[in-house]
Amino acid sequence: MRTKWIAAAVALAFTQASLADTPTKSADDPRIAAILSSLAKVRTIESVALSPDGRQLAWAVKTDGKPVIEIADAQGQHAHRITASKGCSETSVAWAADSRHLAFLSDCAGSAPGVEEGKQNDIYTVDTGTRAAPVRLTHLTGYVSGLEWRADGKQLGFLYVPNATRRASATAAAKPQLGEVGVEGIEVQQVASVDAAGGDVHVLTPAGLHVYEFSFSADGARIAYVAAEPPGDNNWWVAKLYVQPSTEGGKGDVVVDTATLSGPLKGLQVAVPRFSPDGSRIAFIGGLMSDQGSTGGDIWTVPATGGAAPVDVTPDIHTTPAWLTWTANDALLVGEHTGGSSRVSRYALPAEGVATATRLFDLPMTIGDGRLSMSLSLDAKATKAAFVGSSFDKAYEVQVATLAAAHAPVAVTSFNAALKPSWGKAESISWTFEGHEVQGWLLYPAHYNPKKHYGMIVSVHGGPAAAVTPRWPGVGYGGAPLSALGYFVFMPNPRGSYGQGAAFVQANRKDFGYGDMRDILAGVDTIEKNHPVDDKRLGLTGWSYGGFMTMFGVTQTNRFRAAVAGAGISNWQSYYGQNLIDQWMTPYFGASVYDDPAVYAKSSAINFIKQVKTPTLIVVGERDAETPAPQSFEFWHALRAQNVPTSLVVYPGEGHGFARDENRRDVLARALAWFDRYLPASGN
């Protein structure tokens, strides 16, 4: 969601926000300072990879403030660094098929500024059998990601944006929209390759296509990729699936174009394309997705040569697949959302007909190996899997699962074993409403006393096509720190969320803020029947779509006594004209704002602003490319006009996902202080 806005207006918003009548920041409050300090202690694990022979693990773990790479055996023992460099950032581990050569990204040699004030990343390899020093393969000048070995170990493929000024993501801070907008300064991401021995970088995909993700065929001769014409931030929602030879200057053939289809996939999104081992088919995830990278849908297959419509092999399932890989020509391993948890399943996939799932394990945690949402790193025989997992009560650790016996995963690291949550216990809450089975997570207040009544803050996730699964929070905005301050925190997965099947994901189309809010309020009622929640002390918050739900929610009910809206949308009509990623909106609203303005007006908080009584703090990044700052300015201005207590804070240089730790801490401190002021946490 990118936009152009007038710099003077943003500067005015920031100035006026700093002059707000009500102080909103209490970072020196000892309770808030303690929460922030606790969150800062976690050691995140950026990526993990299991060697194809299943005997070694490699991971990138935060050490002295930056991720560094270590190698250990498959039990996590005998871990050691592979470089002696100090102050470098090392990420994106990937094993070659020989289980000896490891590739990774490092900024150790990068002296020139890279994207987002970092250094330039390059590709390195190391022969782990000799413990020789890593070898630098590239001398890049741009953004690099998506590192993948070709099966023969002779080449590495990757995504590359030459001369990039930012990450290739709409969540990154937007470039200033200057010159001829939409024409000048366009940055294009392509698939590139480099020989494992080093040498020139070869660009494989056409210059006129922005590639979002790719994969090699088993023989390395072809690549499948999802791509669209630039600009990349806008056009992911209309991207097509291509196949081409994995050689420089190749031409991609369109295998799936959802705009030309009839049936349930028409006009929707595709992601995670993977060749079958024999190269005859491609499996992918297809469905309604609101954000690139937040993947979810049914599993579809299509002949790798094209010429036929894709087939939904998982119709009517009540889970949401997010990642897949072939383990045989007739079998897939799948990571999927299920009712607020993560599931790993095997799917038997015949040549014709639907797939049949066998659940291997469910985990009340967030999982992934650092590549894609819910991705796993497997050995060559697909008998073991490695990934990073965290939950509300356990911080990040490398987990290893034995798939053949469907054993529950075991943590093989103890980077964060000493950390204990400063928030309360977690409970999964389920309720039935308007024909939907709905689920959410409830965090109890820290130091919970069942004889007391507590305030409760409802925290709505972004997306809307996403889901709350248990995870350990970092320094930044989220629900767990609110629990640490003494509140119940309710994190629902209402209609529109992943985890209950495609129909549930699509149930809020043309209905933003209505059915999903009714689901949420029904969940609040369910909780209040069995928990000591004071209905007179309810709060509402969220970021992105959750920020919209907060802005819209306080216009629809006065049940909430305090609110914090992060990076929200107050006026869908003006938003459509401001942002440069309007492609995502038509699948949800059914038409452009010019063809059906009423459906946009129906869900615009600004049209109901006279009904707001709730004190609301509003926060946003100055260069937010997804939910532009003028949306927050408009809502803040309207609340001021209604004499509703409010404050707007615009963070200079920040995008949709804040890049600077000091700003992440500041947002959290302000939000905690706001709720502390307007919504006392507990009482008799």
C-alpha cells in the first residue's frame, strides 16, 4: 500500500502531535522500562537449515546485536562459528546437496551503504569439511535475498535488485515519490545466478518482470517463478506463474494467469510454486491473500508445460496451507494454519483427484526456517525437519522433528532457555457465531488473581488474511507486553483470518469492519462469561488492518474506553487514490472505488466520526508504503474536531514495519502509557 503525500502535511502532523494536550509516553515508568528491558533480551534466530544428509544444522542467531552463523550436529551440539569476523551481519543459510558446502549472505566486506542504512550483502560459501575461511562469490550493488542452490551444486540462484535503495517489499519505507511517479526510479527484482566457484552474476529472468519468489526444478534446468510487470510493490496481486529455462536471457512462459480463469481462483493470488521431482507438475498455494509473504490458500497443481487450467487438490479443507514441498511425485509436505496453531501434514497426491492429508503434528507456536511463512528445512529423504519455533511461553529455539515417526519436535538449542515470560498464561478460546467456528488467544494478566476483575484489551491482527499464532514478542508493538502491564489481552482470529479454510478467509469480502467485528465482540462476550473481565474497562488496538479495525471499531461502538490505532486506514475512498498498491483492493471490494464508491464508503471510519467517544492514540511511519500517513492524519484531525482525547505520532523515515529499535520501543512505551492512563488495568 504505497502513497505520495505532501511533506508539509506530514511535518505539520508530527509537530502538532508533539503538542498534544495529553502526555502519551512514560518510558521512564519503571514498570514499562522493565517490560522493554525484558523484551530486548531475546536472541532471535534469523534462519536455520538442516543438511541434506541430516547430520548437521546451520543457523543464524543474534549475537551481540547482529545475526551470526553457527554450525552444529543434528542434535544441536558442538556449535561453532564459521567466521571470526566481528561486527558483521550473516544471514540466509543454505546447504548444497553434498552436505558440505554452505552458502550464506554477509555484509562483512560491504563498505558502501546498502538498503535501509545497512551495508551491502554478498554471497559467501564455506567448505565445512575443511573449516577453511569462507569464500566471497559476489561483489553486488543492490538488494539480494532468496538464496537457493541448484541441485547439482554448481550454481546458486537468488533474487536481486540492482542498485536498490530499499528492501523489495511494500513493508519497507517508501521512496520519496518524486519526478514522474510510477515511471522514474522503479526498482525491479529478478532471478540471478552465480557459479559456486564465483565469477560473473547472470540475470536469468526478463527485465520487464518483477519476480517475487522462485524455485529450481530437480534437474536444475528450469525455474518456476511468480512475477508481474513493475512496479513490484503494486502488482503482486495480479502476478502470474511462469516457467523458463534457468539460463541467462531466458523467456518465461505463462503457466497460470488467474485473470483468465473461471472458478474460485479467478482474480486471486498465487505463491510458493514447486516442481514435482519428475518435473511434470507444479504445485502452488492459491487463494485470497492481502499481503505478499502472508501466504494462505488451497493447494493447486498445474502441468509444468502449461496448457491446462490449474486444479484445486484440497477443496473444502478447513485448514489454510501456507507452504509446501514435494517429497515424492505423489506426495507433499505442507505447513498450514489450523485454528490459531501451526500444523505439519503429509498430503498424498494422486495423478488425478483430490489430495488426502495425514496430520503429523500440531504446535501452539509460530514456525518457519526463515525463508517463507511456515517453511521447513528437510533432509534429502524428507525424514527430518528443522525450523525455528516460539510460543507465548517459550522464546525462539531451533526445533528438529522426526517426520517418519510423526514425533513431536524437540528443541535442540537453548539460546533463550533462561527467559521467562513477564506476561500471563495463554489460553485458546473458541466460540460459534453466525455459522462460523471462530478462535482466538487470550493472555491472562501478569500476576493474575482470580478474585480481582481486570480490564481487557482486544488486539486485532493485520492482514486481514493472516492469523494470530503463539509467538514470543520482540521489542515492538504487540499484545503480550500489554498483558505484562496487568491486562487480559484478547487476540482473535475473526472471519477473514487463516486457519479455518478458504470460505472463512473470504467471509469478510465487501464487509470490512462488520462481520469480523461482530465475531470479535461475540468472543469478548464468551470470555466475559468465564473470566473476571470488567466490561467497563475494555480497550481496542491493532496495526495495519488491525489499525483500521481500531479506527472503525470506535465509530461503531462506545464499548471500548481506550484505543491505540497503529498504521490504520480511516477513509477507504481517499486511501484508494493515495496509495500505489491499489491492486489488492479489487478482490476484496469487488470493484474499484470509481465503479462502486458505496462499498468503500460503507467501511470508512471517517463517515461515522461523530459517534466516537473513545480516547485514541494514533501512530504511523512517515514513509509507510502500505497504510500512508495521511490516513492517520485524517482520523486524528477528525477526532480533534470532535474534542475526543487523541494524539498522533508520526515516526520520521519509518515504513509499515519499523526498522529502528528506538522507534519500536517508543511506540510500545506510548501505547502502554496511553492504556495505563485511560484504562486502569485492575480493580476489586
